Amino acid sequence: MNLQLTNRVFLISGGAKGIGAAISKTIAEEGGIPVFIDPSHDEGALLLSEIERMNQKGMQIPIRLNLPSDARKAVEKTVEKFGRIDGIVNNAGANDGIGLESGDPDMFRKSVEKNLGHYYDLVHYALPHLKITKGSIVNISSKTAVTGQGNTSAYTAAKGAQLSLTREWAVELLTYGIRVNAVIPAEVMTPLYRRWIDTFENPQEQLDLIQSRIPLGNRMTTAQEIADTVVFLLSDKSSHTTGQWIYVDGGYTHLDRAIGRN
């Protein structure tokens, strides 16, 4: 499908590896210009070389969005180089296991800020440019926001807030024609997920158990499947879709009870 993204510019936080890299690459394949904000130098260099082999443009901003000023600089650099911003993909974050019993109030607040604050910051500073292009925003959340997981209070709080902001921003930005949606993955094999699986005594046994619980195909969702949905939502092909939470999870979140699984 031609999503008509030629020369449109998109900011992707955490866009050099995992789901973010798949999104960046897919944008380039559709003719768009991905600008990935990610401190991962080696992965970023490899991704840029792939984009260049497509005869497409791209840029890495090798920073971590720890402060509001980092988001402002990312927006300024993007506009300085390409002159516009057509969309934002808020993707960066990590499930750091700050639970209720295992954490403490200070750890909780720091984790929520780390996983949530930059979603607001990036959109806030990019908004004047998105108003010009009538751009699109996609927030990457997590099924843990609606199912819970246990021992990860801060991460799920941030992910739930991202879903709430998706609806809030969709309302606030209607007048500008800016669409805001969220994509909710469940089980996707990323470098972070692989490291988590490897913490188990028998990683393959744990992975097999997880996959057996995914209704559609008993397999993990691929990063490319997430990327395809995200890039569709960035494009005008989804021109009347806003304020939506879209699950790309093989039915993991909702189908278990319907098909008699526990």
C-alpha cells in the first residue's frame, strides 16, 4: 500500500532498536523521513545505513529524553534540518520492575517520570509544527496498562497515563485536525524482552509458555506488525481515526475467556 508519506517527517523516540527501529524503517520504506531520538549509537548507525541503501533520508538524534529541554532540542534540530514535522511516535520506555512492595515512593516517582514525561514534552514542543501539517501522534502503550502484571506499579501507571493522554489530546487537538491514537502491544520479542526472558532459569520453557497463551497462532507479535499499524495511523489512510486504543497482540488481551482459556 502506498501510504503517501513521501518527504513527510516523523519523530520517533527510542527509534533505533526494537519496535522503534521497525517503525523508523517502515516510515522510510513508505517514502517518509524518520528522525529517531535514541542514544544507541551502533544500532542507529546500522539503521541509517539501511535507510541510505533505500535512497531515503533519515536522521538520528543520539540523546535520551530525560529533561524537557532534550525534547525541545530534538524538535529544533529536526525543524532546522528538514523544515517540518508531520508526526510523532512516542515509543521510548522500559519496564523497570518498580513494584508496590519491591519499590518505594521515590523510585516510583522517578520511574513514572522516566516513562511518561517525555511523551508530553515531545508533543508539547512539536505542537506548533504539527498544527501546520495537521499531523498525527501515535503513543505506544502496553497491555499491562489494562491487565496489570504484578511488581511493576510505576511502569503500568505510566502506560495507563499514556492511554488517558491519547484520549485527552485527541479532544484538545480536534480543532487543529491533529489525530492522536495509541497502539497497545502485548508480547513482542525486542532486545529488552529477550533480556527479561533470559532472567528465567529455563528461558525457552518460559517463552513457550507465554506463546502458548497467545490465541492467534500461538506466537509472539513481531515488531514489524506493530510498525505496520503505527505507520498506517501516521498516514492519511487513517484520516478519520482518532482517540483510539488499538491492540496489536494476537488477541492476547481479550480473547482468552471467550475461547475458554485461563
